[in-house]
Amino acid sequence: MLSVFGNRLHNKLSSNTLLFCIYAIIAACSTYAFMYGFRKPVSVGLYADTSLLGLSLKTLYLTAQIFGYALSKFIGIKVISELQSHGRAKAILVLVFFAWAALLGFALAPQPYNAVFMLLNGLPLGMVWGIVFSYLEGRRVTEILAAGLCTSFIVASGLVKTIGSYLIIDYGINELWMPFATATCFLPLLILSVWMLDQLPPPNQEDIKQRCARVPMTKESRKELLQLLGFGLTLLIIGYVLLTVLRDLRDSFAADVWLATGLDGAPALFTFTELPIALVVLVIVALLKLIKDNHLAMIVNHLLIFAGFTITLLSSLAYQQGMLSPIYWMVLNGIGLYLAYVPFSTTLFERLIATFNRPANVGFLTYLADSFGYLGTVGVMVYQSLVIAQVDWNVFLRELSIITGALGALLSLTSLGYFVCKEFKDNKTKCNINDALIRQRSI
């Protein structure tokens, strides 16, 4: 009976674009948001005790988890780029159940050796984004779907931390058991959302005509794409590494920022500061759907990234000068951060592939950038732990935001210039080839 209902739903989604968009956003958002319930709860705890080599337990746990996440991204460069359409839902559930079991091990194992289970928790979860986005890419409405999806990793992080805080403060759950308890709350909802996601019909012929077909990539096709666009992609990836480091540290140590500014003890603050960020970014990214020309959309995506870096820079400078309160700084900093970050994960690579019309998929480029991004986060956290004894996360994130904003703005403009010139040369080469073929036929 469930399969009959699924077939009917599939047919309705195929024939109604508005219904498809609403359904796809709900399914993709909820799937990725509920996955955060398995990844982010550990960042709520303070874990104030010290550990090996003088590292704080929290830094040790988060570094282990992010290292596992980074490994997952490197593995995903091959696995996600070669992903087939069948079996995707089962793959998500297997990955999440593995992460859930790791959180149980984290609660049961003695400290600090339970950090191993945080590495095992992060290892499978890095694959989930690529699988979820594979359902959405290559469609005329991908920007709308991506805008909806991006709200999941903005709002969900705050929501998960709010729930984790309530479990500790109101229900007295131990910090070590809180991540497993939080994930258990999300498990039934995740299973339902994955089933919903798997009912989405594939891109139709009009989608393929406008955005080009998205195909599993071989080693040769990955190498060809990197040879064609390697320099520009390198510039983008460096900027993305800066964004990922800032985003992950801001996300993981938000509780420490509020503690440093005297605003701790209010669980709802985690969600409250992220909602306006999600709303602003959602509207802006969704409006990219109005741009049908892929070349123009690629340029606009670069300009959005530049604007995001600039907002991050200026808001942090204003906060440094005492012109902004901590709450307003966190909101403006988040808007700038995600305005630059979201296009990388969604629309920039989508339009880049369509502009150059090469056999590729978004998963390959996203995981290539993500792998170095999360590796950079691990490097910064290890450096901070070993070199800087006591960290004021309020000051550390402010200064990191200034550096990220300044360098990122320069990198994004340079990247834009490269891709515009590259496309011009590419089109000129194609015209010369076509002219030669026409002359050959006339002879």
C-alpha cells in the first residue's frame, strides 16, 4: 500500500511544479536538519575538564568529530561524484544509524578516550549533504530548492543546540549522554523525511535542456574538469576554506561566545540569532531562480559571495570599535558568512557546471571544496589548542572574521575575473571550430 501511495505522489509531483517545490524543500530541509541532531549536540556541552596535553575536552571532542567529517569529505570526492540514483535513501539511513551508534559509544566510554567515538560520529555524516543535494541539482528550480535547503543548516544548528541545552538545564541529562538523547529525539523524524525525499521524480527534459544532464563522474572526467577550471577552482576553494573554518568555529563555540559576553544561560538565544540569518539568505538565494542565463547567474553568485565577505569584514570591524552589541554582531556576522557560504554549497557550482556544459555534478565540486575546508578547521583548532593556552572565543572569532572577510573579498573578485575570461576564450574556441567545420563542408 505504501508503494501505491508513493507512485501516486510521484505522479502528482511530476505534473505540478509548485507542489514539487514545496514538497522537495520540506523533504530536503527536514532530512538535513534532522541529521544535525546527530552531529551538533556535542557543541552544546562545555566539558570544562582538561584532557591530554592540556587540551580541553570540548576542543578534543570537536577536533576529533571534524577530523572524521573532513575524512568523509575526502572520501566523498570519489563516492559522491560517482553516486548512482538508486539506493540513496538506504545509504542516508545507514550513515545516520552508524553516527547514532557512535554517540552511544561516546556516552559509555571513559573520558578522554571517548573522543574516538566522536571521530566515528563525524566519519559517516559528511556524506549526507552530497546525497541530499543529488536529489535537487540539475533542475530549473534548483535555486529555490537550494534556498530552502540552506535554511536547514542555518536554523537546524541553533535548534539542535537549543534542544540540547534544554535537556541539560531542564531535564538534568548528563553532558555525555545529551548528544545521544538529542539524536534519539530526531531519529523517527529523520526516517520519515528520508522516505519523503526518495519520492522525488528525476529531472525532466526541460530541466536537462536548461541546466545540462548531471551524470556520475569517472576519474577521467574529474581530471578533465580540474584541468579546464583548476586555477579558478583553487581560488574559490581557498576562500571556502576560510569560510568553513569561521562557520564551524562560530557554530561550535557559540556557547562560549555568549559566556564571554555574559549572555549565557538562555537556550533560545541559539535559535533566535539564526532565524533572521536564515530568512535573509533564503530570500536572496531563491531570487537567483529569476536569472535564466547561466553566465549571468555565475557572475551574480560571485558578487553575492563578495558581498558576504564584505559584510563579515565590516560588521566585525564595527563590533571591534564598540559600534555593535554582541547579538547584532552575531546576526550580521552570520548573514555575511552564510551569504558567502551558501552559494558554494548550492548555486555557484550548479551554475558553473551549466555555464561550461561539461559532464559533471555538483557533488564532486562541493566535496572537493569541503574536504579542504574541514581540514582547515581541524588545523586551526589544533593550533589554537597547542599554541594559545586560554582563548577568548569572542575576540578570536572577531579577529578571524576580519581576516576572512578581507582575504575572501579579494579572492572572490579574482575568481570572477578568471571565469569570465575563461568562458570568453572557451566560446571563442568553439566558434573557431564551428567556422572550420563549415568551411570544410563547403569545400
